[in-house]
Amino acid sequence: MAETEIISSSESNDQFFEGVEKLIEIWFTPAKNADLRKITRQQWENVLKIVRCEIISFTQSEQVDAYVLSESSMFVSRRRWILKTCGTTTPLRCVRAVLSLARDVAGHACVHNVFYSRREFARPASQLSPHDNFDTEVELLDSFFGDGRAYIMGPEKDCWYLYTLLPLEGTVDALEKEQREVGNGCDVSEPDQTIEILMSDLDPEVMDIFTRAASQDAAHATRKSGIDQIIPGMVIDDFLFDPCGYSMNGVAKDGDKDLPSGCYMTIHITPERSCSYVSFESNVPLSSYDEVISRVLHAFRPAKFVLTVFATPDSPAADTPRQLTKFSSLGSFEQKEAQYCRFSGYELHYALYCKFPS
């Protein structure tokens, strides 16, 4: 989160910041010598001006460049681009510029797949177009990518929105997609998985760690909260905002035996008591995310959270979406809503959890 985005609430003396992020991920079809990392930092900075945010810091591994932004994060690898931004940023406005750079600078002319997702905003009316309405977001995405698919999961106030080019498995669209790829001799699938934990109404004592009054710097907040132990072995790039707020990216160390190169994690924290929000995301390939989920919940102690897991059939996490459907609770949290979807090439689990009454 960025200090400049904090606005005063007319309903109370508390400060309000929209911690909920918009997350867009674009995969490009492999092409000889094509690499999104050919796009320069200055070119990315120009793109991010359209989004209304800026680069704060940078780290990288052999396979991924990771940028901490004034409003969340960006990850760039050979054929995948991820942008995650909070506040009143406008990430979908930059997609046309990204597609142009991908074609003209990186050598990527063909989009393979797109994922755009977000949780419901705390204050939707405060968002700038097209993000003030999911229908408007979908309309803009379709103008770039053709006929995508839009889904809404969960109850109204805690719903999760998803746009993707993936059809549901077993549909006519899925069969046509498979036949088209076979006909083109195009097999571009690779193991992939993503876990997100989107938390709200967090423990005030934990949130106080992520203020300048309680922590002298980002490294202190990272250690004190236990963030460095959630996925051990990550190279951490963290930032503590003034007067409050925290962002971090982690990338796997090159040559690490336990974490494959290309793995990342990212955490963003809005600690204000009236609007506390934390997001956790990682693509680390695990056959079970039980320990990671437990560490995240122990570190932040939310009152409720949304959990999503995407995985391809050839991923170590392939069985996780189905496994999670079997649990009506996680520790001290009761499952309020759950949905399981099989897309062409991916499986998805969505669930909303709330803390059991004490």
C-alpha cells in the first residue's frame, strides 16, 4: 500500500485504504528468442504510470524479475507477466501497452491465456473506471482478448471475480480449444500452480507490527511477524511504508534444492484497523499447502479469508483443489462457502472461511 493513497473516512476518524488488489496474469505462447525480460525498466515505468503506481525496488532470480511497487507487485518471466495492484490503481488500462511491448520488444505476438481476478472491494464506488464494475472490466478485457469467460464465486460481500480464456472442461468450447491446439501442433502447457489467501479483519496486535511506530524498518517487521518463515529459503525484498503499510516479494534462491527456480511469493498489508487487509500469493509447487496455510493464518490471525488454489494436471499441486473440497473447516475457521471448477487445463478451488465464534 502507498501512503499517498490513504484517504480520510467521512464515517469515522480512521484512515481508509483499499487493500483489495486487482490481479492480472498474462501467459504468452512460446516463441524463439522471445522473452518479456527484454522490456527495460524505463519501459515498465512508463506502463506503470498508466496504472498510477511506481517501482520502489527490484530483485530477480534466473527465471523471474520481481518488482515491489508503491501499490503491490509485478513479476516478469520469459512468457508470463503478473501485475497485482491495490488502492485506486487502474491495471487494466495498461494492457494494450503491455501487449505492444510484448510484441515489439520481447518478441511475443500471441497470447496463450489470461487470468484476471479480485475480491469484492470494500468501497467499489471509489474505484476508477473500468474497475468500478466487473461487467466493465470484462468488456475491456474482451476488447483485448476476444470472447473470454467471466465467473463470480461466493456471497455478494465476499465474492471473488475471475476472468479467463479457459473454458470449463467438457464444454463445446473446451473441445474446440483442444482441437485447435492439436491442429496447430501447439502444446504450450507447463506445470503451474498458484495459491492465494486474501484476509480481512485482522488481529490489531499483528497489524501494529506494520507501522513505523512499532518497527524500525521492513526487515524488523518481516522477522517479528514470521513472514520470513512462511516459505523458508526465499530471497526477500521488503518495504515498510510511512506511517504504515507493508509489501514484500520473495523469489527462490538460484540453485536452491527445495525451491525450484521461478518460485515467488508476495505479501501486501493494509494495517489500518477500520480496513485491515492482507494478501498472500505464491506459485511454490507443493503436493499439500496445509503447512503454508497454517503459517499464514498463524502469522496474521484474520477473522475471515478467501482461499483460492489453481493447478494444472501435471503440477505437484494437482490434487490440492479436490482435496480442499473435503474440509468443512481449517483449524479454528469454518468454511462458509466453497466452489470447485474444472477448466480446460486447470482445476480451481475457491473457499470462504470465517473464524468460529469464541
